[in-house]
Amino acid sequence: MRDLERRIGEAATEIRAAARNPVFLICDHASNRIPPEYGDLGLNPAERDDHVAWDIGAAEVTHVLSAELGAPAVLGATSRLIVDLNRRPEAPDVIPTVTHGVRVPGNEMLASEERASRFERFYYPYHKAVDRLLAMSDASVIVSVHSFSHDLDRASRDFDVGLLFDEFEPLARSFAQQLTLAGMRVRLNEPYSGRAQVVSSAQTHGRRYGLPNYEIEINQRLLKSRTQAIAFGHKLVPAIAWLGKAALGHIDTVLR
């Protein structure tokens, strides 16, 4: 089975669940799969294959990081158009009716029963899988892997990696230096801010377990093909490995 994968119903894919590594990986928007009973949600094929449905290339990067580091990972198995795993349940866009300027007719005027069904089928099982693996892991840091569209605003998004965070800023800045040393153009809390509740998944689990948590946003122009995404994953490995060790040192210091 690819990368020691195990599917958790329709909600998640686990990789290397029993692996022991200080880095714990999550990839909320790994898939653009829409279950057949939801039809096309009123979107055309190009839209369902675009950024509005998933984070292009993020799954491939996560697979590489998991394989190279020997780190556990949990990936979302359904499109964020069904329910966004990186939003709090009460967030108004957790089931988006408009995303990146694209209407999602199939999400408009949903009955409360349908909304509840999506949470029970996809949202809660995904986050339970993350909690279960975290509880049995040796994690010292949670890294959430995402990608962003360069085409939305090329002038302000002309960089390679955004590092999103709220707490643990000194470690974030040191991590950003490692990414820069690897040849990446890095910005902090761009193209979104980790202080604006858009890093919900990493923050929620990180705070629950008292772990540093970060979201990395990779420019999709670097992930246009599977080959490019895999290559970029390999480029990230040294910096992510450094982060795992540095975070472990941070936790040891806090516990003393």
C-alpha cells in the first residue's frame, strides 16, 4: 500500500500511523474528491479541479515529507467544498457558498440535517483521526501543509512559502531562516495570517496537546505537476527536520 496508507472511512487517510518522529504532519485540503451523491455542486470540471476544491500539490509534498522523515501524517480525503477541515465548526465559510469568487450552488440553502450529516461523515472523523495519532506519537511540533494560488494577486503573492502562526513566534522566525537557507523566499503570516483563525486545524490540535504548530503555504506555481511537487517536498525536508529537533528542545525547556 502506498506509503503505508490506511483510509479512515470517507474522511481521512493516515500515513505511517505508528512512526516515531518529532514532526507530525497534517494536510487538510489534500483531496478534491466530491462523493457521487453530491453531484458536481454546480461547478464545472475546471473549477472542481482548481484551487477552490483543494490545495494543489499539498498531498504530494506531505507524502514526501512523511516518507523522508519517517513521520506520521493525516490527510483529508474529501474536498473542502463539502466541508472545510481547516475551519472551526461555527465559521461561516466552513461549508462555503462562495469561495475565491466562485459560487457553490450545491452548498446554498442547506438544511440543518444536511449540514450535520457532513460534519458527522467528514469533519469530526478527520479531526478524531488527528487526535488519535497525536496521542500515540512522539510529536514535538505540528506542521500543516497547504498551497496557495499565485494567480489571485501576483503582485502581493510573489514569494515561495508563507509561514503562518500565532504563538511560538521565536521558533517560527528561526524556522523561516532555515527555509530561506534552503533557497526559498519566505514571508511570515502571508498570504493569510495565522492570527486570523485561518490556521484552525493546526492551532486546535496544537493547543490541545501543548505543541508548537505551524501552517506552511506553498506557492502553487512551484507545484504545477506531480514531479514538481515531489521535488519541492524533498527541498523542504532539511528545514522540517530541523524544526522537529528545535521544537523538541523548546518543549524540554518549557518542561524544566
